[in-house]
Amino acid sequence: MSLPTQPITHLSTIELESFPHTHTNTTANNNNNNHQPVNQIHHNDDILPPHSPTTTTTTTPTVSTPAASKAAKTRTVIVITCVAVITGVNSFLNGALVVATPAIAKDLRLSKGVILWPVTIQALTCGCTLLLAGSVADVVGSRHTYLVGNFLQTLTSLACGLSRTGVQLIVFRAFAGIAASLCLTSAVSIINDAFVPGRGRNLAFAAMGGGQPVGFGLGLTLGGVLTSSIGWEWGFYLSAIINGLVFALSMWQLPEGVGKVENVTWKRLGEEIDWVGALIVSAALAMLSYVLAIVSTDSSGIHEPGNIALLTVALGLLVAFVSWMHRQEKLREPALIPNSLWKDKVFSSICVNVFLVWGSFNAVEQFGNFFLQNIQELSALQAGIRLSPAIVTGILANILVGLLVHRVRADWIVILSLVLSWSSPLLMALIKPSATYWSFAFAAFLLNPIGADGLFTVSNLLITSRFPMKTQGLAGGVFQTTSQIGKSVGLALTTLVASDITAGSSSKDKEASPALMQGYRAAFWFLVAINSTSLCLSIWGLRRIGTVGRKQD
């Protein structure tokens, strides 16, 4: 027997107890894994003995000092804070833009055809680069990828605030989407590297998920305050300040061993990434997202020959991507998303659920804001305050799921979350223009995020469990791509429904409240149907999956 070949540097939120004597041979399991040993953070029953990745080891009893335990707790908080805040800041800008869009359009003289582009272009570029960003993070290391993305988010946020034309703002928002894709995928990989399976990892994913509703809700509220006072630019400036602080904190305190990869070479970048598959699917998603963005602002755009051509090419590229994945699997070459994964009913069901639920969640928020501002004629600040209950339920949903996911069956969690959020568009579909806030809208906005946030932790745990440890960045890209494209598709389809119903209204003035309300009501009924489909899919596809996120023995 031999002693551990590297010092014990594992982080723990409690004092480490004496390890039992274990004998582990890990050589065979690590021949194809290029990651350096990671200083994983352990919580209670998640504690594992450290070992060398290439030698047979036996652990001996060790006890941490109070000072080491305190330092471990601090670093645990820092890791969770870094991944939660960076996702929260991205959502903060999305929320701020929801209420600031009218003011931005007026100040920068945006035409009706591009009025929503500052919102949609970021989702477009982010959605079509997530898979590639995840693949790159797996090869060069998630920590480095995260830091680069964080730095770029700081620069692009500042540049957006300084923009003086619509073109400038749209271009910088496009680059912001690429920066966000680097952060989001690497954050998932950092969590999987830093925490072993169990309660610690579950809570880390819950914190990351909680950052999104908190950021979005604060964006709605502060975005309204800033827009109505010192200007919408300060939403971007505030984002740049927070991103800069998180970048400094990450450089200083994010553990070096987390997400670190040895021997990064150009050869590995060329051989271990499915570049052809990434380029095919990225091009397809870019074209699809562009058409959806056009449709979201003007439903008549779907009939334009150019958009029809792009949509046709995008669908053709998606078929080509499936064929390429088949080839790669057959030749045992790197495949971005192997076709065999879709034969897994749980994996397929959870991906479709994420697509539908996040699309519905985003559309309810957007059309709820339209109802408040265009029908009830409230200001951006007033609308933002009324949408803010989503912050509370978003936080609570993520916390509760993080605490319960390893104890309660995952299908029960998902189904209960979806039933609650299903009520949100139903209430808005039944609301009257003169209804008080407390009668319908309050409950609708309160319940809306529960489905998306309840699904966040469960879906991340399920999706990442289907990928090898060395491709966790790509696994994060799969989830984020599904949710991002789902939001774009959901908003585009809902806009099409609302626009068509409004156009067919008997009211002469199609911009008047009666005509708009008919379209909004139809949109909310459409979202009820989307949520119903997701609920039925969950009952069928996720039944008897048991608990997830449990410690592996």
C-alpha cells in the first residue's frame, strides 16, 4: 500500500471526518480523461478521499483544522457565487430590456422592424454558439473559458451602454451573446468539476438556476427605475460593474484546479472537437433564430421569400447534422450530440420539456408586460414592479428543488412544478382589461417561473449524467441551447398567434386596446396549450425515474 501522492486539498463545508481505509485502482477509468485531478468541494455525505488518477492508492485518516474548514467554506461560497451571479447578470439585462425597450426605441430611433432586436439578437448569437462553446471549454478548461467569457461580458455591457445608434447597440448585444455562451457552458462544467454527485452539486445547480429569476426580476424592477430616472444606459453600466467585480473575484479566488485541463494543444483542439458538426448546427440555429427574431417583431415577415429560403436551408442543415452524427458514431469519431442519446426516453423528454417550458415562461413575461403597458397603460416602472413577484417564487423554487431533488422522485417535482406554472397563462387568458392587479395578474406572475426554475436543477442533473465527465461543458451547452432556442421559438410563435388574431379583429384600429387584447388573449391560450403538452410529456416520459442527484457510492 502507498500513501496519497498529492496533498489533501479538498474543500469542505464541514470539518473532514476520518476517511475509512479504501483501496482504489483508477488507472483504467482515467486513460481517456485529460482533466487534471480536481479539488472537489464536498458536503456532508459527499466527502470522498483524494487519490492520484494513475496509481493505486490507500487513504489514511485525516482531520482538518478549524482554519482549513473555514477556508473551505469560504471557497465553497465563492464558487457558487461566481456561477450564480454571472448567470444572474445575463438575465438581469434581459429583464431590464423588457421594460426599457420603448425608451431605447425612442432614443435610438429604432424602426418597428428592429424594435425587439436588442433583446432577441443576444439570444440568437448565444443560442447558436453554446454547443461550440461547451466543446471548447472541455478541451481548454472550463475555468479559462469562464474567465474569458466574463471579461467579454464586462466589455460588451459597457459598449452597449455607450452605444449612440441602433446599429451599435445591436452589434454589441450580438457579441454579448457569444460571451454569455462561454460563461453558461463553463459554469455547468465548473459545478460538475468542483462538486461530487450529491447534495452539494444539487445546491450548486439550484443556486445557478436561482440566479436567473433573481437577475430577471431585478432587471424588470431596476430597469424600470433606471429608465424612468437616469436613463436605460445605466442598466448596462451596472451590469458591467458587476461583471467586472465577479471577474476580479474569479481570478483571485476561483480554485485553479477547478476545470483545469493539461496539455492543451492546437492538435487536441482540432481532433477532440467535432468542428464540422458544430459548424453545421450553429449555422442552422443562427438561420432559424434569425427568422424567428424577424417573426417576433413582424409576423408578416414569415411570408418574405428571403426568410422562407433561410428557414428551408436551416431545416436542411438540421437534417445534415443528424446524418453527420450518424457518421461520427459509426466511425467512433467525436460526435457533438450522438444520435443514440435521443433513444433515451428520459433524455429526450427532459430536453423537449426544457424547450417548451422555457418558451412559455419567456412569452408569459413578455406578453404580461405588453398587457400592463399597452392595455392597462402603466409605465415601465409600474409594470416592472408588478412583474417582480417572479423573483420570490423563482428563488424559492430553486432552493426547494435543490434541497429535495435527492430525496423526492424527480418526476413528482417536475409534474408539480408544471401544474403550478400551467395556471399562469390560464389566469392571463381569463383576465379582463379592467381587472385589478390582485385578482388575476399577481397570481399569474407569481406562478409563472415555478415550472422553468423547478425544471432547471432536475434537467441539468439528468442531462449532464448522460455525458462523460470530460464533456460536461458540452452537456451544459445542450441544456442552455435547448432553453435559449425554446425561448426564441416560444416568443416567435406566440407573437404570430397574437398578430394574426389582432389583424383579424373586427376593430378598425388594430393598435387600439380592444384589438390588441384579442391577440393577447389568444396568445395566452396558446401558452396554456404549450404547458399542457409539456405536462403530458412529463407524465409519460419521466415516470418512475426515481430520485436524481444522489451521492454515488
